Amino acid sequence: MTNLQPFEQTLGVTFLNTDTLRQALVHRSYLNEHPDFPLGHNERLEFLGDAVLELVVTEYLYKHYENPEGELTNWRAALVNADMMSDICKKLDVEPFLYLSRGESKDADSKARRYILANAIEAIIGAIYIDRGWDESKKFITRVVLSELPRILEHRLYVDPKSRFQEASQEKLGITPNYKVMSEVGPDHNKIFEVGIYLNKELVAKGSGSSKHEAQVAAAEEAIKAKGW
């Protein structure tokens, strides 16, 4: 089995039972190909870690900010959503330690992989809670998740990208962006849409997704980067 000691150093957590951490890294697909593997998949640990993560973040926001509930809810969502968890997972270089099927191992840049990474970080939090308890879980979440809060607040990442780009374009240029479907490919049950985002006649950026809304959000994200907003 993979030596997890270097990964423990990256996490900043030394486990009493390394198998608890190892199980957090096992995706269900791996067990389909390795039915004799001695550990189960990570979904129960993910379930637990999700609850621990949400409580730690909620407690922190409640204690440190007097803002209304609605704002705190948006901030929390920005901290714990799948994209943020996936990005944190990449920063911690979790991927080389994941137990994935051959098919999932090859599918490195897909939306499904981002969900696998997001779920893995929640499972790791669950494993820390089981093995080392509440205080160690709280330290870890504070260090790797709550440290992202200043960036989220500074760049207003708690506001969805479409709203952010529209606010910026109206403020800076007095223009409301519009979206146009550039292409639709694939069967009805598995379509991929490509959408362009325009300021007047200027094509600022494109985005793709499995729905028009998803493609619009992706386009808005790219437009914010393209304009440096």
C-alpha cells in the first residue's frame, strides 16, 4: 500500500490509525476493480466530514461577524462549495494518493473529477474527526478552508459570476452583458452547450456546460478573468 506519511506531513495531521486516512482516499470505483481491498469506500467519511466542515465554518462566521444571516449563508456557501473544496484538494496535492479505478484515473479534467476531489477533502475531514477529534478537525479546517475567507470577501466570490460580471460591466462601462448560444452538441440527454458573453458586439469570452445556465456561468467566469475584473 502507498506510504501516507508524506501526505500526513502535507495535511499537518499525524493519524493514530493511518487506515482511517487511507479509507478517506478510496473512491467507490476502485473497489469495483479491487473487490479484495481491505477497506471500504470514503462515502460515509464524506458524510461525516461535510457536517463537521459546515459546523466549524458556521461557528466561525457567527462568532467573528455581525452580518445578517443571508450574507453569512452566502459566505459559507462560497467556502464549502464543490469548486472551493476541489481547489483546496488540488492545493494539498491529494490526487496522487487517491484510490481510483483505471477509468476515473484517466478522466483528470472532468466535472466528475472535481466532485471526486471535493468529496475526498470532506472525507479527509471526517477521518481527522474520527481519528483525532473535534479540536484537530477545527485546526485543519481553520488552516486550509477558513484561510480562503479574506480572498472570497475581497473579490466578492460569494456573488455568482453572472451577477459579478454584470455589476462590473454596468459600473465600468454602463453596458449590460448579453449571452448567445454558439453551439449545441450531443444527444438530448447529454447535450453540451457553448455560450458566448458579449458587451454590445464584443465577444468577451466563451463557456461550456451541460445546460445553458451552466455554460453562461462558465462564460461569465472567463469574462471576469479576460477583463481583469
